[in-house]
Amino acid sequence: MKLKAWALSDVGNVRTNNEDNFFADADRGVFVVADGVGGRDKGEVASSMVAAAVEEAAPNLRQVAREADPVKSPDHRERMLDLIRRHIQQVNTDIFNEDTSRDNEHGMATTTDLLVVAGSSAYVGHVGDSRVYLIRNGQIYRITEDHTYAEMLRRNQRAEMRRLAEANKKFEHMLTRSMGAKPHVEPDTLFIDVRPGDQFVLCTDGLTDYLSGSEILERSTNMKGQRLVDELVAEAKQRGGRDNITVVVVDVLDEPDTARSLPPQAVDTIRQINFLEQIELFDGLAAVELIKVLRTVYERSYSPGDIILRQGEQSGALYLIVEGEIALTVDGTEVARLHAGQHFGELALFADDHTRSATATCASEALLLVIPADKFEKLTGEDLEIGNKLLRNLVRHAGQHIRMMNARLAAGAHMDTMEMMKRDLGKD
């Protein structure tokens, strides 16, 4: 796809130096924003090291991203996400070593949001509280989740923790993850599809402290290109501008030839999120958390008669039906028909060597979303909060099934007792 990009970084109204940095290369599809932390000659050095490292890595990032179709290839998708992860971790090490080698006061760090767009796919590497937004079909979606103490409290299941986050605004800028603060950092790595007409907005918190996502969307609807970038920065300054402000806007050009060249992908990121939201296993996950889950989701097409899985075989995956009809059989007898919007196999995500209790066969042309257990386990191991939420949902779901089974057994026992009483009365 063809991309166009515009960027602006401004010192703001209060600061005397600009600790933000960015890099934007529309030809290669590589973009980054970084917000330095640590004061003069610290934060600005850290953020400039991020921008310089991304510029140097841009050719390789572009080349690897274009080597295969990540929609169909789990291995290629993971390879690209791993490349971004290792790149961020190497830069983190470089910043940490630079900071510790100095004789003066330490504390040099930075946020990082890296976006790589290749064909109809985009990859994101994220550390800190700068953000990436996706604007699609008149809606705006926050792709990244802030690594702040406030966000951590808001994600907590306990209501008093969420109230504490809202009551104490200083938590909004207390980072729980940043580049260079520690010898090792674990970035969030995300995968999403790209459609003609999409727009990405990368920005530091100097913008989001003053403008909400809906306000960014409103301005993107009314203006384009450099005018949009200038307007966003000017509005943040008008409302206070207490921090440096950096904005990068990336447009995916909506051209007729582009649409025809897209690979056959029926379910885009937003529709995948909608599917996951309907499944009890993912209940309570925010959209930004579901986007993390999407890096483990793959499309699979099947024809009538195709066997998706066999009874008695070991198969570790959750299947979500987008289109079509699936027949479930046990010992050769059909026991159920599943349709679009339904799913099967969630227990396989949590059980080692899970043996299938039924055979699943396509009764029609079918399109499924598949979540392999090994990819899912890697994700939940990296993000313990998501893992804990999913585990709670699974326990609740299993408890409901046990109660239903007990009720059926009790009802069956009651019916057996009634039948025995009828027979006994009949004898009398």
C-alpha cells in the first residue's frame, strides 16, 4: 500500500528543551515517536537514540515485514514481532549502558512507539505512555495501552483500586515501563490489519493530556495532512502545552488499484475484536487488551466435508466460526451443529495434551478464526494481567458447566425415582 506521513514536534509553552523525538519514513513504512524522561541532557538523549536506531533499522524492518503474509503464516508474524521486540530491547540496553556510564545524576529513559506498515499488515512495538491510534471508517481506536501506575490500577478487578486511579491524577504520569530505566524491558508487540483509507496517529502524552481520542477523530475528519498535524499541536498548546508535543500522522491511501491487490482477508481487526467480545472466555477485557490477543488469531478457510479436528486426537486450539456451519459428532453420531458466532475448543488453550471429545466437520464452506494454544500460552506468559483475567473467566465458565451438569444429573435421578414410584403404585 502507498503511505503518506506528516510530523511535527514542538517544545510546548513551558519547557525550555524538547525531549521528544520522532522518525517517519513513508517509503519504507517505518515510524516512531519517543518521549524522553529525565530532564535536560537525559531524556532528549534517550529519545534521540531511539529515533536514530529506528532510522538505521528501517531497511531491515521493511525487508523482513514483506517476506511473507502474516495473516496466513503464524511463523512469519511471530518472526516479525520478535524482531521488533529484540530491536527495542537492544536499544533499551544501549540507553541503560549510556546512562550508567555517565558520572552525573542518572535517570535517563524514554517512551517508544514503533509502527511498521507492510502491505496490508501493521506491527507495533510499545513501551510507556505515548500512544498509537487507528482511525477507520469514521471511528478511532486506541491500539496501545499506557504503561502507567494509573492504568495498572484501572485494570485491577477491585473497584477501590480503580477509584484510586481516578482520584489521584499524579498516577497518570508514573511510568511502570520505560526504555533505559532498567537493564531489560518487555515491550508490548501488536499485529493489526491495514485497510485502504486507514489513518494512524502516533503521539506523545503532550497531546493526549489535552485532547481525547474523540477530539483527535473530529479534527482528522475536518482536515488532512500537515494541516491536521499543525492543528493538533496548536490545540494542545492552546489548552496549556505544559509538555513537549509530538504528532506523526500516517495515511494509507485509498486507491482503486490498492484495494484489488489486497490479500483475501475477510475479518479485519475491528471485526475480530467484536467476535472476541462475544465469547465468555474474553469477558471483561478492554479493547486494547483484545488487540494484544489478536496477535495470536489466524484465519482458516474450509470446504464442505473437511475435518477440522478428530475425536480422540490431540489438538491445541480455539476455533471461532465467522461463516459457515460445523457438525460435531461423537462416535459417529451427530450431537450438535454450530453456526457463525459460535466457538469450540476453548479448554484446549489451558490443557496440555488436550484430547478432543468430538469430531468437527464442515457442513458448508466455512471461515474460522483459530487461536493456537502455543501462541496463546506465550501471550499470557508475557502479560500476566491478561492471563489472570482469562483464568478467572475459565474457572467461572467451568463452574457454570459443573452446576448445569449437576442439575441435569439431579433432574435425571428425580425422574428415575418418579418412574420407580409409578411402577410400584401400578403393582399395588
